Amino acid sequence: MRNYLLVFFLVASVFACKEEKQVEIKSTQEKQLVKSKEALSFMLEAIIENSGTFTLFYLEEGQEQITLKNSKSTEVKGSAEPQVISFTIRDEIIPDKLFLRFVNDEKQQTITVKTTSLFYGKKSIVIQDSLFYQYFMPNKFVDYDVNNFKATTKEIDGEYLPRFSSRDVLLQKMLLEF
């Protein structure tokens, strides 16, 4: 009789542990699903004439220097058709500043901006082409035509580091929306 009781308790404890592990696994999966919904996504729809590398850098609160740790890159093929470039920033980060850098071997690029979108969870900010310049400022290596929404890069004194930097108005809008 003792042996039966001992076997019964042993079998019951094994099943109880197994159930506990399944609950733990399910809980972990739910946390990962929730986390992935709280990541900031940046999408740019544009006509990009030449192939190149696009990198989105971002500064977190208190950070002053851009680093490779806080960046995402993607290779883009040149095309006369609009295409979407997207980046997803680490979970639960609302950056203080965004920098979109685009370089290629030819040191020449023309980008016609269509739409820029930012998503965080179920919320979004959509920036139409006519408002892009109000939210993003080109640096000295980019000539931006505000009437045709076209960015053209240029090399200056052997340097070529074209990029757009987010303006403070975008940060304010992100803080209000997200």
C-alpha cells in the first residue's frame, strides 16, 4: 500500500511540474508577443534611383552620440518604382532623435519621398510627402526640393555623409501619440 501511495505522489508531482512548465512557457510566449507589439517601426516609401545602404540611427534619452549599437541598416536596390524601406527599433524605445543616412558607392543618390510612417504598438504617425521637410532636416550633403519632395545627394570636399535628422516637432508628436 505504501508503494502505491509513493508511486501515486511521484506521478502526481511529475504531472504537476509538467503543467507548471507549460504555464511558464505560455507566459513567456505571451510576454514576447506583447513586447514585439511595443517596438517602434519606421517606414519610408520612396523612389530610390540608385542602390545603396540605408541606416536608421537613433538616440535614446540622455545619449548624445550616435553609435552602431543604436542603428539598423538595410540594403536597397535602385528602382524607378516606389519601394518601402522599414526598420524596427528595439522594444519599448521611443528615441529622442532619428537619423536616416543613405550612402552608395557612386556617391550619388536621388530619393523622391512619398510617405513616412512610424508605428508603436497600435498607434501610428503618417507623414505625407508634403510634410516630410517639416519633420526631417537634410544635412549639407543633401539638396532637398520641397516642391517635388526630392532629395539629391552631393559630395563636398571628398566627403559624402548624406542624412536626414528628425526635427524636434517629430519628437513632440511621438511623445503625444505614443
